[in-house]
Amino acid sequence: MKMNRKTKGFIGGFLGVTVFLFIVLVIHIATATKVVYDNATLQISRINFSPPIDSLQAKEIHRNLKAIPGVKNDRFNTETGVLVYFHDNRITDAQKVYSQLMAKGHYKAEPYVISPELVAKPVCPVMNTNSFSYKFSKTIQNIFN
């Protein structure tokens, strides 16, 4: 089969760019440094509120939460009733924060508890360890480490 010169040039250029980008991807994965966090004592926790919380109650919860020693920052989603907050685990833990918050406001809420399967997972729970991209990245890292 005879090919046009432009077609050969296009296919050659496309393959060249593809190989170049693949090499750049492998080099990037191989040279990526592991992230080291200074805030190793910072922990994220969650509390689920069952009845819908309005904005006034959310502000009250925010004030009560900020008054608890060790709590750094919080975000409240009034639509879903989910409170996510950061705390220093050297000062307090999630159960103490929950107990103190409930004592200050008598809210109908429950702390979020992670399932044992998620606790045992060695990577981020959102990551799919069976995916091609995860396995490819781990293979490249293992080759160069």
C-alpha cells in the first residue's frame, strides 16, 4: 500500500510526540519527590447533623467549636448537615471535641466513624488501587527507587 508523503509525516510526527510525552511522564513520576508535611499532628474529623441546620445555628456551632482548645479550622455544609474540622491531635481528639461541642449546644448529631476497611487501606480511600494509572505509577516508582 502506497502512502502519501504528508500522511507519513503526520503519522511519524504523531508517534514522535506520543513517545516524547510518554518519556516526560515516566521522568516526572520517577523524579517526583515524596511530600513531607510539617503538620503531622493536624487531623481532620467530621460530625453529621441529622436535622437541617440553618445559617444562624451554623454560626453558633462555629463559635462553640472555635472555643474548644486544639481546633484549628472548620467548614460547615448547611445543605447536607456535615461539619468538617481540623484539630491538633496533641491537644485533643475527635471524641473530646464531639463531647465538648455537644455539651455546649445540645445538638442532634453523631461523629462520623470510618469503616475498618477504609482504615486498613494503605492509600487514600478515594484512590482505586486496581486502576491502570495507580499500577503504572507504582511500577515506575519501584523501578527508579
